Amino acid sequence: MRTPTRGLIAVLALSPLLAGCFAASDGDSGSASGGAKRLRVALAVPPVQALSPYSNDATVLSKLSVAEGLTTLGQDGTARAALAKSWKRVDGTTWTFELRKASFQDGTAVTAESVVNALDHANGSATKPRVLSDVTLTAKADDADTVRITTSAADPVLPLRLASPALGILSAKAYAKDGTVSPVGTGTGAFTITKLTGKSKATLNRFDGYWGGKAKTAGVDVTWIADGTARANALRSGDVDIAEWIPTSQAKLLAEDTRHEVPSVRTDSLVLNTGSGIFTDAALRAAARESVDGSVLVDSVFGGYADAPTGLFGPGVSWAADARAEVTGRAKAASTSQVRSKTRGKTLRLATYTNRSELPEAATVLQQQLEKAGFTVKQDVREYTQMEADLLAGKYDALVFSRVTLLDTGDAVSYLASDYMAKGVYNIAGLEDPAVDKAITAAAEEGDTEKRRQKIMAAEAEILRTDAVLPLVHEKVVQGIAADVEGVLLDPRERSLIDADTHLR
């Protein structure tokens, strides 16, 4: 296996049931594809909004090389050329991007106007992409191949921001008048979606007009399997060639040459709802902080495929440890008797989701820890797409949550802004803290890399001060890949998986 060079998861008796999920595709698999074989892939999280780039589905478009942005992330976390072959900063708020010659999968050309159209839709969408939480973009065409982008405030990491899967450039056909966005046949990547079957399957065929060269495989047949054990069994039984996010309980049951451990920038945390419910009380949040011990999960739940918590950013973010700031000013924790008095008659609603099998196990451990501290706890465990709206609406008191901290831009500021600023579009914690907003804004405005990192860690300390989020573990991701598959992208940011070079031998 290799890491990205361009940019930058039932018992065996279930296997017969799964076999029907991987029937021969109705897509291109015959002589027209030159005899190339198709890949069968099991993904963990079913689509939330029919693969709209403005939802969490955006990463699927990136993982499967369906859509691309103006830039992409290199292995070192820097911006690399994608649909833009070069760029330059004109002044503090203005950049220009020169486009390469490329085509959309519907046959139309990628032009400056089509890029402006895509970015305008993202900027004006009802559900704003997380990557735009802290900035407003204005795009215009200087000429047929040049896009000028102006930001509302200085944005020194704009090229990184434009690498976000949520800012993938789709053809005009993708954008409906009702505000919905469809990537089916409208991307620019190596594979085009020809069929999406609800939340269960997708068929992708090779896009022979791809600017990066014709893919080595004829297509990709995707099945979403939320149950981690079932995904692992599908790989073991030969029903799929790639299964993402293998549960740690299943990892050692796979053949050694099919089990691939990936250093990750994923942190699992207990997110507390500061906007409504019992955790509006800072003393109760502090009591939860003192009662929760994530380090016990490393071996008991994650089987060693995790590290003990150090903050919002773990070992996968190599620079974080040296720049970490001391957390001060935390509230005094309520005693056990005070917790019982303050919460009398109120139940702590603890949520998590089944897409990552370790999370429900972790929730059970945390429930015991919280109950020991005096809380009365009731769990709600469902598939993620069934609860996302409730999470954002503040209908839970706490969430056991797994988050790729550098997913959106590769720059930590975007994650902090979307998840913890008062106006953040993914602010599940409901946090409204002026000092947090000020610290994140200061980091966003800093152009010097070293100073930016120091300000990011100062913002981390401000967030941890509020006890809105309690880090539990830093995960290590296990990907399941059949021995006869080559060229899978083992990406710590979990944005890439398959590209034009991925194929069966």
C-alpha cells in the first residue's frame, strides 16, 4: 500500500447474506473497459444527503475520486495543484488561480465561469459547508482560465481551504433550482457516479476523459455497511476488495497482509451540550470532566489501536505537542452530592452512533464513570444519519463523538471554527464563549506558520477551559484491503482511498 502522492473501513454466517449486496454491476465491466476489473468497496457511513458535497457525504466524493477542488492536500499537508495548476496571492484578501485543461464527466469543459458557479453555490447554500464557517468567498472570472477569489478577511490558508471535499467543483448540471446538489455524472475525477441506490449502493464507472489519465480499474461498486463486523466479514469472505474502518475487535482476525494500520488525526471525545440541558452549568461540566477517564478505553475498547488523550489534537498532528498551551481558568467541579442535587429529576441524555463500533462500547464505559459521579444516564445509540439533525438541534446532553480534526482543510483553524465558534455550522456543543471566538479568530488571521500553530494551541486551551469537549482517545484507523489490491491510499486525514492508480492485480 502507499500513502497519497497527489493529495492528498455478523459473524461468518452473515457472509451469504452479504453476497447478494455485491452482485455484478450494471456498469462498464466488459470489453469496452479493455478487460480491466472492477473494485468492490464497503464504506461505513451511509449517505446523509444523496452525496451532496455540502454534507458529511463530501468525503465520499473525495475518497472515491469522483470530485476535485481547485487544490488538493499533499502528503505533507501543503496545498497541491488539482483543477488549478497554479495560484498566487495578489494582496491580503485576493488570490488568482490558473486552471488546467479539464472536462466534467457530462462532457462540458471546466472553465473559470463553471468554477465561479460552483463556488457561488457553496457560498450561498442553505446548509453552509463547515469549511466556510469562518470566511466568505467571492469568486469571479478574470478570463476563461483564471479565477479571482476575494475573501471577506485575510485568509492566508485559502489554497488549503479550497482543497476541502465540500468545495469540489461540479458542472452546472449538478445544481438544481431547489438548492439540491447532485454529483451523479457531474464531477471531474477519475470515476463518475452512474447510479446511486438510496443509502445502500453506488455504481461508479471509469471516466476516460479524466485529465490525470485513464484509471487502471474499470469502475467501483460501493456498498454501505454500517455494521463494522459485517464489513470485516465481507472482506474475509471475498465479497469486497476494500473495507474501510475495520473495528479494532475485528482487526486481528484479518490476515496480516489485509490489515493496514494508519496513523490518524482522528480524536474521539465526549462533547457536552453547553447550550441547553444540564451541562449549561459549568460546575456540572467540570464534574463530568473529572469523572471521565478516556485512557481506560485504549486497551479495553480499542485493543491498543489508540493513544491516551492529550488534547483536541493527538500524535497524528506532529506539531501539536511542542506548541500545546496550559489550560487555566476551569470551573470548580461539583461534588457527587452536588451533582445529585443539581440534576435531581433530570437524566443525562448520552448519545453515540453505531457506524464506528467502538463508540457504543466507549459510551457504556463512560456511562458507568458518569453515574459514579452522581449523574443519572440514559443512552441513545443509533446510526449517525438518523441522529445528526437532533445533534445539531441540541437534543442531547452529551455525545461520544469521533472527529477527523484536519478533515476540512488540513488546517486546524477550520475545524475549531466550525465546531466551537458561536456561529460554527457544526457546533454540536452549542458553545458561545467570546474568549474562544477571539482566540480562533486570532489564529485564522495569522499568516506565519509557526505563530499560527501557537495560536491554534492557545485556542485549544480556551476551548478545553470551557469543558465543552472532553478528549477521550486519539484513534489509529485500520483499513481492510485484499492482498490482490494495489494502490490504495492510506490517508491519515481519511479524505483519500481510491484514485486512478488503485486496481486489482
